Amino acid sequence: MARLNGHLLRLPFYLLSVTMVVPFYWLLITVFKPPAELARTPPSFVPHSPTVANFYDAAWSPERVNPGHLQGIFQRFQVDFGFWRFLFNSVFITAAITAGALLICSLAAYVIAKHDIKGRRAIFLLIVASMMVPWQTTLIPNYVIMRNLGWLDSYAGYIVPALAKAFVLFFLVQFLQSVPDELIQAARVDGAGEWRIWWRIVLPLLRPALAAMSIFIVLAEWNNFLWPLIIVQSDEMANLPVALARLNSYYAGPDHQGAIMAGGLLASVPTIVFFLIFQRYFVRGIALSGLKG
């Protein structure tokens, strides 16, 4: 009876998991359907003739029409290296923002949490208050700044505005509150400089918190769409969300959805792998921080 009650209490979570799994399952089966099956009504929930042509169809040729054969995701883009160019853009931009934001926020968190500077609390409260401002309100000012700096359609336009992460700084400050001040003082007595203390003591102690925050940053930047859509003018500088959105607007009809879904599947794999690798650090970082005031 107790076991049955436990399952009933978890029923809302089971239903919620279904709503998350079903769309991914639909994406997965669509990737392996041929064009004729994609246009079938009613749709099938299991591919009857599985194919990998939505990734690359060797039978397709631009010189002649071959019924039942369309371009795969690796054949649809006209830029150099095609789909791989957008994958590189997303990987490079996400990695640069994640590494840069974590380093900058760890430095700032160390100063705020462990240095007795004038106005420290006011600065911290101002940073926390900035989280209350909707990020959409900064789109136009940021765009004007990027245009004046000549950073539109460039990696700098992607990366530099995204390095300031107020929540990451807030989280790291709370984490550092649990680090004894005596540890930092002992390092100073031993003659260590502030840069060395940050590098040799603070960063190793912050490792669980940095791993936890890296998941948030990677997921947010990998799926970032609106800001890249605003600053990107050429196809070569598009990231994966923008490239797939443009692809979806270029090709109408259900028979083209297989290639678009293939791109969506390839775009989702890196984030899933990243989360599976770092999930234990995520749980540990959240538990150790305690979000203390």
C-alpha cells in the first residue's frame, strides 16, 4: 500500500517526464523517415522504412530531379563547410563565453567575498538588482554599442556582451562565503599574492560551483537565438539555432522536415553529453553553496 501511495505521489512527475520525452521521440523518428513517409497522413509513430538520407542522401543531385530524394542536412547549406561551419560557430562561441564568464565572475566573486573594500555591499546589491531588469530591455542599447564598435556580424559581438553574468557572480559569492577567511589570510602570511591565491586556492575550491554554473551558461548560450539573430548578417557567422531557423524558412512542406529534424538532433547531442558528464558536479555545487546570505 505504501509503495502504491509513493507511485501516486510521483504521478505528476511521471506525466511531466512524458511531456518532455514525447517531443524528443517525435524528433528522433522524424529524422529516420523518408520524404514520402513524412508527407503521409495520418503520420506514423514508428518509421516503416528507416533511412539516414536526412543526414546525407547520395542519390540526390542538383543536376537532375530524383523523386523521393532530397538534400540531407549536410547538403543544404551553401557556405564553406556547410553544417560544420555553424557547428563550429556554436562550439567556439559557447566555449569562449563559458570560459570567459567563469574566469571573470570568479575574480569578481573573490574580491567581493574576501576583500574588505569600500562599498562592497552596495556593489554586490547593485549587481543582484541588475538581475531584476529584463534582458530584452538591453537589446537595443547593446545593438547600438555593437554597431558603433563595428562588432556586428563578428565573434566579438557574440562573446563580449555575454561575459557579464550577474547570477553566476551571485552564486559564486554565496559559495565563497563557506570558505574560511583564515585560509586566505594564511596564504597571505606565507607571502602569496592575490593572483596566486585566486589561481591556486580560490579556483580549486570553486570547482564544484564553476561546474554547476557551466551547465547553465552552456545551455543558455548554445540555444541562444534572439541576440545572434539581431547581430548576424551573413550566413557564415550564424550559430546553429539561427542556421536551422533560416533553413526552416527556406524549405516549406513536411517532406523537408526530416533534414531539419536531423539538424535539431545533431544540435541537441552536445548539450545532452555535456550535462551527463557534469551533472554530478552540478548537484554537488548546488548542495555546497547553500545560497547563504
